[in-house]
Amino acid sequence: MAIPMQSAQALIEKIQSLPTDQIAEVEDFVDFLRERIRCRKTATSSKNILDFPVDDLGPWPEGLSLSREDMYGDDGR
């Protein structure tokens, strides 16, 4: 996004009129904004990718039953 040269020059003049320690703060803020933009671009470009870890533990044991009664018994609860 390009800004008009007059606006850029006005911004430069405003920054140059600040004390040295505040110029450093402006620079830090600009770095923060650029990093935030970079992170947002990365997040939106990889938003559709689900990269979950996958562990292959082999096949299910023969005769495995996952019914509640087989796992916990049927004691009326």
C-alpha cells in the first residue's frame, strides 16, 4: 500500500521533530505493525491446513468391543 509522497514527507517531518527516545519508540511500533501483518498473512494462508499429529498404533485387537457394558460392566448405573 503506497501512500502519497506528501503524506509520507509530512510523516517523516513529524518523526524528525520528536526527541531521540521517542523516535526509537516509533521505530519499535512500526516493527510491531509489520510483524503483526506478517503473522496475519501467515495465519490466513495456512488457515485451511489442519496439521494434527498422527500416531499409528497398529491395528485394533481382535474381538475388541467398545460397548459400554463390555468396558464398564452392567451394574445398573
